[in-house]
Amino acid sequence: MNSNKQLADNGNVSHLQLAEAALKRYALEGATLTLISEADSALYQVSLPATGPTFQHPYLGYLNGQQLLLRIEDTAEHRVAATYSELTLLATLLRDTELDLPEPVPSASGELVPELWVDGMERPRQCVLFRWAGLPFPQQAMSRASHWQTN
């Protein structure tokens, strides 16, 4: 059983509570969350409607109409190191190539990997938010991730 599932089952804290806490860290309260997968890490599609309330991120500006990917995972030391390595590699590839890759989004306070604390948790979780600047959300890839989890 993965640590995210254990948290939801045994810690009296749901995935949705963690995802909503993450949205607050990114100043995106009110966005629509759709669980894609809870294998290894919890993955959510974050949808920001094109009309209605304005979603203005402190670093990225207006995000209305965009879809983002939120990943919530354990803060075990090896996992934190892997996440920072992944973000360093992504930053290098985004800078040095023309590849269409996900771009990490900083939290409202500027952190790339903010910690999440929710009442009832024994230890924090970390989250990362990604966007595909100028590209459509990779819906087909996300549906595959959901399919892999159920099989």
C-alpha cells in the first residue's frame, strides 16, 4: 500500500483535503480538482475555468482557462531528493532544448516543492504543480496513468 493511500485510510486526512491545501499554497482556491491517479503519488488535474472568478498567480499572472497537474507525494528523504533532481533536469531541458515539457509552477511564496500540513497528519507531504505553457493539457497521457492504476 502506498503512503498516500495509507494517509487517506489511516490518518483521517483525505487526498482531497491535501489537494485543497495545495491549491491554497498556489493561490488557486476554487479551482476544480479531478483525481487522475493515486498509485505511487496522488495526481490531480487542476482546471481553472476560462470565465468566472479570476485566477491570478503571483508569478505567472492570469491562469484562467488553463489546466495544470498537481502531484502530492511523501516527504521521505529519498523522495524529496528525487523530486528536486527531477525539477533540476526539467529546468535544464526547458532551457537548453525545444522540447514540449511540463514546467514546474512556484507556490505563491516562491517554493517549487512546498510542504503540506493538514490537521490530523503526523508528517507533511510535498507537492509540485506543473503546467504546459502554450500547449494543451496532455489528457490522453493522464487517462493512461489512470488506466495503469486500475489494472
